Amino acid sequence: MAKSETELLALLRELDDPERLERPRHYDRAATGLKFGGLVRRLEADFGASCESERDTQDSSEYGRVHVPADATVRGTRIVVCVSKFGFLAEVCADNPGAFLGTDEAH
């Protein structure tokens, strides 16, 4: 569901905890871990490949990452899913998060 910029900013402020910048108020590490494990299993099933994952990133607002291997994708490019500790937020990247200057370069 698409949200306006105003709605997105309101959501991000609602999730903030002024005392712990790297995680939201009422953060449940165990519940996040269970959901993350479900995501890894789902990606492995959907892509028919073993996916490497990194969990519980220290001192970061990112919970973890899942790497879908390049040989399991149609384009032959690794897919990286970065999962946030803040709600159900995730970033899906081609190959290497932060290494491209935009979508056109990533393609």
C-alpha cells in the first residue's frame, strides 16, 4: 500500500525511541528473529536455493540480511534483502546494498 511522504514520516517518528536510536520502542528481539527465520525459509523455497543470512547486527537499526545467490535469479545477479528492526521495513537490493547510485546503475 503506497503512503504519502507525510504518512511515512509520521510512521518513522512513531517507531522511534529517543533513548535507543538503533531500535524501536517495544522491540521484541525474539519475535523479530522468528519472522526473519520465516523470511529466510520462504526465500529458499521460492528461489530453490540455500540463502546465506546474517542476523542480529550489532549497533545497527538493521536486524539482518538475506543473500539470494546470483545463480538462483533470472538476471544472474545476487539479491540482498536488508531487514530493519523497525516494524516491517525492508530494503531489497541488487547485488550490494549502497554500491549503486540509483536504479539505472543497479540494472
